[in-house]
Amino acid sequence: MMSAIAVSQRAVEDDIPLSMRGPAPASVVAGFGFWLFLLSDIILFAAFFAAYAVLSGETAGGPSGLSLFHKQRVFIETLFLLFSSVTCGFGSLAVQRGNRPRTCLWMIATLLLGGVFLALELTEFSGIVATGAGPSRSAFLSAFFALVGAHGAHVTFGLAWLVVMLLQLGTFGFEPMVRRRFVCFALFWHALDIVWVGVFTIVYLGAR
Amino acid sequence: MSNSAPQGRSPGKATHGAADNARSYVIGLAFALVLTCASFWASASSLIYGPAVPVLLAVLAIAQMGVHLVFFLHLSSAPDQSNNFLALAFGLFVSALVVFGSLLIMANLNHNMMPMDRLLELQR
């Protein structure tokens, strides 16, 4: 009986043209809107990538990327970010099921893995600056710090957001609003990992 | 109602049951690990013809981005995802314009610029 009603409802929905079905539910609107924001954010990164690609050879007599970067460290950073992306995925599955302990477990794992990534990146930056190769040394280093720093700033913001989300989960529980925000956070975190694939390929593995 | 979304589906939303989704993250992780290791190996290996390495790295990176989109963001070309897919296509189009346009223009400017020593001579 229930399924018969569901089928007839779906048939009615298929008969109504898409433009006349009324507004989409908030979960679809929020997710799609955040997806559009993420794409505009990726265009912002494209501008930083373009600047880096143009300026990567302009070392002005300073150190080149090949002498500054340590591939092993970048490999470990990459693994931390990749695993944090996967734990975030399991966390969003737990959010869908409304399982609070598992959500906390996976999201705190995401927080820790992302934190280690950020710590590794910051020690790399301070090491490079300590050798006198700060952003003001050459156009190459300006572009490097702008691109990788922009990604690091996004990761920092994402970690702060995740802390806020865990607090909201503790305060409100699985409200529809909190669920939507977790979906948006997961999108943001996966998108950052996609940008990092471009960063490690072009900046670190493509270093000359 | 779980599978039929009349106004489309937002990205990152589950398509199938929870078990299928957990499996998708594990498969994605395996692919991403293999592609990451292949990238780092290819960049340091002397087995590959040198000038081909950047091309190989680009292919591996694009493949890994695809893996992330499909297995982590659950993006597909399904009809209820056409909005998400078109937005992605437009975003990639603008990104490609920005990157390749900048490279083309700056290479052209570099090519047309007078050599630095001649420029200094003229300023004297």
C-alpha cells in the first residue's frame, strides 16, 4: 500500500514539468550553492596556479624549488591530507545515519590528520624562510608562498570550521541545519584535497 | 524518496546504501594511494624518458582529481546531477582559460621583449 502511494506520487512528479515543481528542498539548495562557491574558489586557485606557472623560473639569483623542497616531507603531508579526506567521508556517512559517537570519532580523526598536515606545512615554511628565502626574495618565492599559503589558509579555516561544527553537534544535535553544514564541510574538505593534488604535482614534483 | 530527487541532487550526497558509500571511500583511497605513489615515483625515477615525465605527472594528477570527484564527491553524469556536472564543466573551463591564457600571454610578452642588455643600452 505504502509503495503503491509512493509510485503514484512519483508518477505525478514526473508529469509535472521541472519548472513547475516549486522550490527544491533546502538540502539540495544549500549543497548546490556551496558547490558553486567551491568552483569559484577553484577558479581563485587557478589564478594562483597561473601566477606560479608564469613566475616559477624567475628566481632572481635566489634558490630554486629543487634546492628548497623535500619530496619525502611532501609525500607524508599528502598522505595525511588524503587520509583526513577519507575519515571526513566516513564521518559524513555517520552524519547521514545520525550516529553521534561515530561522527565525533571520524571528525576528530579528520581534525587531527588535518592538523598534522598544517603543522608539517608550517614547519616547511619556517624552514624555508629561515634560510633567507622568504616571499620577498624572488618572484618565484612570492608565487610559491601565495599559492601554497592560500591552500594552507583554506586548511586552517576548514579546521576552525570543523571545531565549530563539533560544538554545534554537541549543542544542537542532528538538526537538519547541522546536517546541511556537515555536508558543506565535507564538500569543502574534499575540494581542498583536489587542489592539493594540483599543488604537489605542479609545485613540488614539477620543481626545476 | 531517497533515490528519486525531483529537483536534482546536491553534490556529495549518497547515491546508494551506506555500505556502498563506505566501499566507495575505500576504493577511492586505494586508487588515490596508487596514483600518488606513482606520481612521486615517476618524478624521481630514471626509468622514464625525461621529457615525458611532466606529461605523465599531468596525466596522473588529472586521473587522481577524477578519482576524488567520483569516489569522494560522488559526482556522476546521472540525470539528477546534470546541474552539478554543468557547473563543474563551467568552472573547469574558466580555470583552463585563466591558466593557459596567462601562460600564452606571458610567453608572448617575454618573446617580444627586447633583451635586457639592449634595453639598458637604450636607457643610457
